[in-house]
Amino acid sequence: MIATSDVAVPSAQGPQNRRGRTTILLTGVALVLVVAGAVTWRWWTHPRAFSDLGDSFASQPLPLADAALSTTVILPRVDGSSEEITLDDLDVTFSSNTAEAEATFWVCHMATGEEPILAVEQPDASCSDIEAFKSPMRFEYGSAPDSDYLFVTITPTKQGVAHLESVDVEYRRSGGHLYQRGTQAIRVDRMITVR
């Protein structure tokens, strides 16, 4: 007589357990790949090459004829190698614009010994050459003085307040940055009061 406890009965759950573990492993790998792809896509389409301006500026009440103000949007790098960036589009965000100000963008090509534009009325004193922005435009982003500056001129058209909050810069980076492209909002915070 054979005892039933001594006979090995093949388990029907062995292959099912392996399939279940394989399914869980493949699902985990797929999830990691999807998350990595989403993070990479976000990085590639949301470049952060530029820094926000760290200060604010507010004018005293000015007459309309003297109220135009030019201010830097993109300063040169503090250090690092130069990079050629292509600017595709620029757009302003006013938190208040009762002065119905218009915004015009310019690229300033600096020369040795010139000071950066911060918030001035006449930027031509700081630039060896100024070009009106025209899309697409090459922008040499390097360390001063071998760098371009992007600045905006805010021109009120009537009495009121023009408070420029930020500038959206749509751009493409070079091959060294895997041709990143996208839009970056740069905080500017400049206010003009027209009396």
C-alpha cells in the first residue's frame, strides 16, 4: 500500500506564479520607462537656460514724453562657455497696463568695457550695436562682455501704470543641450507710472 503523503503531486500553480511574477516585472519596467520618458519630454520641452532678474524697478511718476523705459530681460552668464541660442518668439505679461504700454524687443551686442543694461532710458549708450528682434534670431549667450543681451522697451501710450511682470521666451538650444526647445517665463518686474 502506498501512502499518499509520500507521493509528490505536481503543483499546477508553479507556471502560473512565474507568469504572474513576469507580468508584474514587465508592468514595473513599462511604468519606469513611461515615467522616465515623461520626465525627459518635460525637460526637453521646458528649457531653463536663463535666470530671472533678481530685482524690481518702479519709476517715479513721469510725463508721457519721458516715460519709455528699456530694461534687460536676459543677462549674460556669470560663467561657463558661450552657447548660440535661437530666439523664436517673445511675449510680455503685464499685471497692470492702464497706460496701454507697447513692448518692443531688442538684442544688444556688447563690446569690451561696456556696462550691462539694467533699467535705462537710452540703451544705445550701453550697446555697440542694437538689432530689433525678428524671429528667428540668433542670440549669443555667453559671459560678459562676450555676450548678447535681450532687452525690452516699454512705451506707455497714455496716463496710467504699466507693470511688466514677465516675458515668455520661446527658444531652441544647441546640440550640446540636445536641441532643447520650448518656452521659459522670465520674471522681469518693472513698473512705469505716467502722470
